[in-house]
Amino acid sequence: MRTLGAYRHYMGVLFRRGERWRLAVSVAGSIGIALLDTLSVLLVSPLIQAMGDSWRQGTAGTVARMLGLTTQTSLVASLLAMVIGGFVLKDLAAVAFNWWSLGFTASVRTRAQVEMTEYYMRLPYYHHAHLGLAVILRKTMVTVAQAYGAFANSVIGIFVQIFSVALMVTALLVSSPLITLTLLAFLGVAGVVFLRIIKPVNQRLGREQVELSEKSYGLAIDAFGAIKETQLRNSYEYFMRSMTGPIRRGAQIERVSGFVSALPKQTMEILFMLGLGVVFAVSAGDGVSSDMLATIALLVAAAFRLLPTVAGLMGSVANIRHAEAGTREYVESRLASLRPGAVPAPVSNEGVVPMALTSELVVDGVHFSYSPQGPEILTGINLRVPVGSTVAFVGSSGAGKSTLLDVIMGLQTPTQGRLLADGVDVSTNMLGWQRNIGVVPQEVFLTGRTIAENVAFDEEMEDIDEQRVLRALKRADILDFVQDQPEGIWSRFGEGGRRLSGGQRQRVGIARALYREPRILVLDEATSALDNETEARIASTIAELGDDITVIIVAHRLSTVKDADMIAFLADGRVDAVGTFAELLEISEGFRTLAELGDLGQTVSAARQAAGQVAQGPAAQGVTKSPAAAGQAVSPVAVSPAPVQADAPSGAAPVDSDTVPATTQA
């Protein structure tokens, strides 16, 4: 009973209230077709009787009297027309209804897959780093397919199959009780035995198939995502060896599952035919009357309808067991997506106006942790960034640079503190704030579409503003290269931009960011994978963007940020010191060590030789070395105001059964 309750709960989640009436129509229509099928089969017995000498007796005689037929020929013709007409009508109805039913299930499955895809796309950013692409593909594709393709269809099938069996058995009981009870006992025993064998096998195979799908997706992503390294290192054998096992096992699971599902029908047909042979052998000893022949004909016709139905019933039970694990996982994800605050409410980009930013951006007393019980990743961050300046966040791995960047971009919500644009809290208009930002990540993701589509990124081809694309490409210093291509901005360079150099890919990424006409350009390790010459050219490109764009850079390589107006040196989630490159060399031992490790020794030495001159600079401008950098005065470029107490931390929305590690640092 507990299992039936769980299945009823699953079906309630799978189908919305507005879809359940169509589900009821689907079941009722299938039952109606089963009724036509049963009536057509039942007419076989009087048809056989009508062909014999006793056509005026039994069921055939009753039909003749009801229809007012007085000759055997007219009775046979009428019954034959009924049988043929019944089967034709049933089959035509089945074809039409099957088309409608498949359309209904396809629309519901499409709706579910779209909902799951949107849910996982809208999940807070940190969930994606934890889940991984293979898990997301499993949850948005495999579990949906199992829930609707196997589980729901099989539950619907069970209702119809039970009704069909009950209807056919009732008709046979009226015609020949003893033979029917014998057949029923045989089918019942065979069904119980098969279900005892099939149930645990299908449950185990279903769980294994869900796990294998995630593993297969992950291996394929690894192999094709790193195809350059795969080919360079001749790693085909390794990846093929890794993938062949899951692929082969998946095929074995499908084979065993298909075999087990088909086994009941074939086995019962063999046993039934053997039993029928015994009945014929016994009957032949005393001669076969027309009534006996009609009964046997009805039994054979009914059995050939009944056996596949019973086998289908057991197959449906097996499919439900097989799909149970995937369905349960889908239901958990679906219920998680319905919780209040699980994901941000959908908001259209239509009419979104960028938030005003004409003076400064202030990071005011920002703290951040991934969970209320977890350690703080950012502690008391206070920064003041003038519009039009170039600001860099530097520090060792785990210092909190990228996390601070995510907070500024609105991808992470501070547990305390706030972000102010011209004195206005950006959380009051997050979409308008994010409209100000263009980001260039370390690895720019390029699709296999055209350059223009990659630059516009999220616009339909007919909506792309070609002039804006050209301006963005020019500002990114890649327009000449693109225009030299045969198809210009409509040229393609392969999936991931494989036919572009690293520097060219980064420039396309910069053009994509600039296409938004942002007020803030964020470079998240955007040049760390480039050679020094290419990095220098891109740095020059960024420097020439003009004072209308504020540039925020996260970098490990200090050569990238040497000329920044302001550098914030982070350590252990705190701002350790703020100033220009030369100022930080003087006041921050940690920064100085980082510079020496970065092979900027000559710069360090030059700074030390000019120590007297530099020492006066920071003092005059109020630049201080600050282990916590909270509440202390700094340069005019980065003033740390008194921390502002924000509202209590808001808890993260629950995300099905997966949790997010509380110790991850950027």
C-alpha cells in the first residue's frame, strides 16, 4: 500500500491539475477501444455456431431472433459483417486515439523538460559549480524520459490492461466457466511467478541505468571538451576504454530489460498452446460438436487477445519498477523547483533600463559565506570605485577574488553588507544593475554559430544589430581579422571557436561584453592563459576603451594589472591593502612577495630604490596597510567607509537532494 501511495503521489506531481482531465480522457478512450476489441472477439463464437447445423440454437440463435433473420446464410453474413466491422472500427479508433494520446504525452513531457531545464538554468550560480554538467544533463533529460516515457505511460497502461482482462474474463466466464477458471488460474500463477522474478531485476537495472547515464555524459564531456589534448596526447584509447564499459553495460541493461519484459508473453503462449493441444486431444475422443467447436474458437480468439494483454500488464509493472529510481529523482527535483524562493522569479529583459552609475560603486561592509554554518569567504570588504577607473583584485588562490567579483556582478548575494551604485543599493534593481555589466571569463565560451551570433549571444539572428556588432569588434581590435574572412561577421570558426587563436577567442569575448554597451567591464582571469605579447596587446585594447567604462580585473599575473588605477590585495577573504602598484610594493609585504614570485623583481627593486619618494606618496594620500581593511581610510580611489550593518543573512533556497559545499573559495 505504501508503494501504491508513492505512485499516486508521483502521478500527482507528473500531471498538473489542468492536464488530469486529458489524462482521464486518455484512460477512458483506451478503455473504450478495449471494449470494442472485446465485443469483436465475443462475436467469433456465434459466428462459428452459425456455420454449423445448430445455427438456430445457442448464442447464434439468439442473435438471429434479435435481428429477425430466418436463414443461415443471412445470419452468417450478418455476424461476419459485425466481426469485420468491429475490428475495423476498433483499429481505426485506435489509430486516431493513439495519435491524440501520443500528442498529449509528448506535450506534457516537453513541458516537464522545459521546466526542469529552466529551473536548473535559474538556480543560483554556486549550485552549478557543485552539481556539474553531467548531473544537470541527467536531471533534465534522463529522469524526465524515465518519468514520462516509462513510468507514466506504464501506469496508464495498467489501468487499461486491467479493464481489458476483466472484461474478457467476464465474457469467457459466461460462455465457459470451467475452462475460463482454469485459464485464469494458469495466468494468475504464471503472472505472480514472473513478477517475483522480474521485480527485483528491473529495480536494480533502473537504478544502474540512471547512474550509468551520468557517468556516460561525464566521460563524453571530458573527451570532447578536451579534444585538443586528447588528440595531442593520443588519448583515444584511454577515453574509449573508459567510455566503452558504460556504453556496453547500458546496451546490456537494455537487452536484459527487453528480454525480461518479453519473456512472460512468449512463455505463456507456449504453455497455452500446449494446454490447448491437450483440450483438443481429449475432445477428439468423443467427437467435436459445433457448440464445443464454437467454445474452443472463442477460447482461442480470447486467449490470443488475453495473453498479450496479461503480458503487457506484467511488462507495465516491470517498466514501472525499472523507471522508479529516475521518476523519484525527477519528482524530488520538481518539488524543489516549486518551493517558494527556489529560483528567482522570471523577469523579462523587455524595457529594462540600466541602473544609474555616474559617480562611484561602493562595496559596503560585505561578508559572504555559502551557508549560515559555513566559514566566511569574504569578511568586511569595504571599497570605493570611481566610475571610469581601472580596478584590480589580486591575491593568492583562495583569497576570495572571484567570489568578490561574483558578488559585484550579482551572482552571489552577500550574507551581510551591500553594494551601492551612486548611493543606491543594487539589490533593489538587480536586473538593471546587471544590465551595466559585461564580463569576459578566463575561458570564453563560443558556440559553433557565426561571429555575429557569438557577439550578440542571446539575440535571435533577425534581431542582431550589425552596426553594434561592428563597433564592438572594432573596440575589441578584431574587426580587421573578421572582415578579412569570406563571410565577414557571418563567418563560422567551429564549435568553441576552435579555428581561432587564444587571443582571438578572448577578443571575441571582449566584443561580446562590449556589445551590451556596459558601464562596467569585468575581466575574470581573462588573459591568464595568453602569452605575454598577446596579453599586452589585449591590455592595450582595454586601456583604449575610454573613461566611460569602469574596468574591474581579477588576475593572478601581476603584469596584467601594473597600470591599474587601484589594486586591492586580498588575503583570507579580507582586503589587506589598497593602492597603486608602486604603493602596494612599499606598504604590503604579501603583495611584494607576490610580485617577486611573479618575476617582477626589477619593478620591486626600482620601487625600493625610490622608497623615500614612494613612502611619501601613500602617506600623503592616506593609503595604509590594513590586515582587515575595514573601517580605515584609504586613497581617494578606494575609501573604506564605516561598515554598514545589513539585514540578517538570507538562507539559500533548497535544491532537491544535492547540497553545496560550505568551504568552497574562489
